Amino acid sequence: MSLVSRNRRRDSLTIRARLLDPGEGLDAQGTVTVEEGIVTAVEPGHAAPASLVLAPAFVDPHVHLRTPGREDEETIASGTEAAAAGGYCAIVAMPNTEPVVDTAPVLHALVERAREEALVPTGFTAAISKGQRGEELTEMAELAAAGAIAFTDDGKPVASAQLMRRALAYSAVADRPLALHCEEPTLTQDGHMHEGAVSAELGLGGWPSVAETLMVERDLALAAYEGRPLHLQHLSARGSVDAVRRARLNGVAVTLIVDTGADRTMISPSALARAGLAGEGERQVNIIGVTGSVTAREVVVPLLDVAGARVGPLRVIAHDPGASSTAGAVDGLLGRDVLDYFTLTVDAAAGRATLTPR
């Protein structure tokens, strides 16, 4: 289980900046010396440009490189170049490509390509089920040997409880974790947005938050029965977080991600108002998309507050980036209202980025 890239430990440079490492209690102007990729000296006390901050790099465990199949949108080279430019030292790519990463030859080709193109260490996940159809398990042991660092049907649930139980058992043989998208598909069929007042007013099919919570509770129960860890992706409902908290108290090894990806887009009330979908006075942010989320006040902000307090179930806030067309994008899709409620300073962001966050 490893990350691959074309780079090796070869850079030598001297950097003067504000040195920020909350894990080590360091916050001072100074100089860092790197020799052939190894930090050989950290010297606080030297004058440095006020605009430069040197801090631990970020790791994004949930990205979409669109390779293979959609290189017109993204490649390993362009995706990892963007990661490096954004301060990310490692990324993990999802398997929902064209074709799906569900066989050892497809995965092997990706790993070899990353050795030639990736600017930052890159890991690859493989699918839980063949074609991500939820019908038949992939050859997990073979995929793990080929370099898969985890298994996921990202974006699609494993609807069959029997198949999920078998996946948990085989993940133990492969010695790799499962990362799950939790959704009860019979409850989200024909849904287009979060179920609530706005969906009712518009006459659109809704995605109830219980569709996520039901599957979270099922998968946690199966993980407890099989004695296996789980990683839950795209969570957005308070009931789901409560279920994770209870499972942890009962000894289940479970982690979760609050996902800020574009397909779970946060739409501001001002954008809704301009579109005639909400009153100007409403303080509501509806998250439209895969997980059938609820309002920012009820879900997103409490989850972020958990991260701010460094307690509770939240462990990772992932970006879930993937290149796609921005034609016709609506102003307000960045969820600025959520940022109004909860803001990470540079200091706080660096603290979350360390291997042992405070």
C-alpha cells in the first residue's frame, strides 16, 4: 500500500518565511534548509517576507483525476500539478473512471502512469464491485497486490447487505479498508434536491436525509458484526453523525468525511432569492446532490464546529475536486454563508494539516 510519483528526494533549497507548525508549537519568522529533499535545518529568528507562510502540507484523500477515459477533463499530470500548486503533498484518487478501476491491469497502468507523470505522491483506490454495479465483488486481493490502497464504489452505494458483508470480510483478506457512499437508493429515486420546503414549493422530487442515515446505520452494524473498520464518505446528515458517534462508543473503528465537492454544492440564500426560490430574509443553505443534505445551520456548521473543537466524529474535510465544465454556473455556488459561520485561519488550517492535529 503506497503512493507513487515521478519525484524523488532531490530538491535542495533555502526558504525564508513565517514558519508555522502548531503541532510543534512553532510560529516564527525563520529559515528552513532542504538538502536533496530532506529538511536539514529549521532556524527561527531570521527576517522573512510577511507574505510567505511555510506550514505542513495538506493531504486530500478524495480526488478525481478523470484518468482513464476522460483525459479531456483532467490527467494525472494536470491534477497533481494543481495539487502541488495548492499546497498538497499527497492525494488519493477515486475509481469511478472510464473504465472503472476494477481490475488489476487497469490499476497497474494507472500506477505506472503516475510514476511518470504525478508531481505529488498519488494513491489509487479500486472499486468494491465490478463496474460499480453493486452486483459482484472485484478481486480485492489481486487489486491490493497491484497497488490499491482502499476499495470504494464512490458515488454509488453497495445496496445489497449481503454483498456489503462479503466485501467487509474480503477487505480483511486484502488488508485494505472500505470507503463507502451511504445512500438508500429506493428513497432517493427521482430525487433532484434536498427534501424540504423548497423542493415542495418547486414540485421537485426530494432526497430525504434519512436515505443517508439508514445506510450509515446498516453499514456500521455490519462493520461491528464483522469486526472491520469503515471510512464513510460524503456525510451530511445530523442523524448520520449521531450514528457514527454511537458506533465509536461501541468500539467500531469508523472515520468520516464531510465533503465539500461540487456535486454536493452549497447554494447561498441570495442565489436562491435571485432565482425566485427563497425569501430574501431566509438564512438557509440547501445542499443539492448525491447525499440529500439538509440546511447549513442544521448540519454543515455543526460538523465544522466539531472539527473546530477537535472532538467528536469529524476527522477529515475533503475537497473532492474534479475538473468539469463551469458553463452556466450559478453565482453563489461556493457556499459563502457557511464560511460566514465558520472560518479556518491559516493557523487553524495548518493545525488540521499535521499528522497529529491538536
